[in-house]
Amino acid sequence: MTELGPRRALACSPTLVPVTGQRDRVPRVGLTGGIGSGKSEVSRRLAAHGAVIIDADVAARAVVAPGSPGLARVTEAFGTGVLGPDGALDRDRLGAIVFADPASRTTLNAIVHPLVGEWMRAAEQSAVAAAHDGVIVVHDVPLLAENRRARDFDLVIVVDVPPELQLERLVSQRGMTPEQARARMAAQATREQRLAVADLVIDNSGSLADLDRRVADVWADLQRRVAAP
């Protein structure tokens, strides 16, 4: 089901944040969910309804692209062994290091997260300047709960599935071993921590048709909130 989360149940229009450019203010929505939750499916459906999606995963790749200062800093911290033959970052090699060592993960996050934040702010400014009136900006942020970013958004949507379903999807759809899947899940916030920052919760334990209906309901809710005086 789609339901109000425990963080806050907004009964009025969201608090709007300043955005320079053609418009004074736009609502900002955070979208998050654990690995294997189907957050990307929700993001694609919101985009189809008309949301402007600012994707943290896209940003994370952009800031460590070949020749970027971000990649130079990652290589300095972890060595050239994290690079592929073409000089690009080998994300699997780097992932094997950071998901096995919390200190390494902290080092990587300290490098990448500020760069991702800058990239996403710039992308939002550009998208809003080019968009129509009444635009809804959705920031797709996998680690929103982990980085305590809920207060950066007017409203937070959490895509939720039971942990056993996460594990099943990671093994069957992404080819991970159960041990690898559990390690990835353990490196993220718990289900309870994500739900604690939610304003709206989308249950994605059913079919894609179920998800279509739930996202449509959420989109209608977002539009009502924006239109409310």
C-alpha cells in the first residue's frame, strides 16, 4: 500500500525552497529505498508522470568520470588498482574494497558525497530553469537516510520491501551471492531507519501493475500538495 510515514504527515502544501533563475521557488521531494527495493522503477514512473528527476547515482558516476578531479582523488586514496584498462573507475573493484571495510567506505564517502551534492544542485538549477510552472523536483537519493538528508527536502518518499525480498531480488536479479547481498544491505540504513524519515511509503512487494497504481496515487498526492494554498 501507499501510506503516510512516521516522520510527518503534511496536510498543507510543502515548504518551498528558493531556486535562482526564472522561478522563485519549487517543491523538492526526496526519493529513497534500500538496494533491491525497486526505487529506480518508482523513479522512472514519476518521470513518466512529469517529475524532474535528479539522480544521485548519475551524479556519482559523473563526478568520477575519466579526467575528473574526483577520479584523481579516488585514485590517490585507493591506488590505481581501482582503475580499469581504459583508465575509468572499476566500480566493482572499488566496491569490493569499501563494502568490506567501513573505514575505506568513510574515506570514499568523504570524497564523493560533497561532489555529488554540488552536481545535483547545479542539475536542479538547470532543470528548473528549463521546466514548466508547477514543476515537481524529485531527488533520487539511495543514501538519504544514511546521510541524514531528510531535512533537505519538503517531503520524503520511501520505497519499502521486506528484507527477505531485497535479498531474493539481489540474488536472482543482480547475480549476487547471498553473502554479497547481505553485505550490501548491511552497509545501508535499516528498514526501520528509512521508514523513520518517510512522509510517504510505497510498498513495492507486489507486481509492477500494483506499483503503477501506487505511483499514480503518489503523483496525484504530490500535485494536490503543490496546488494547495
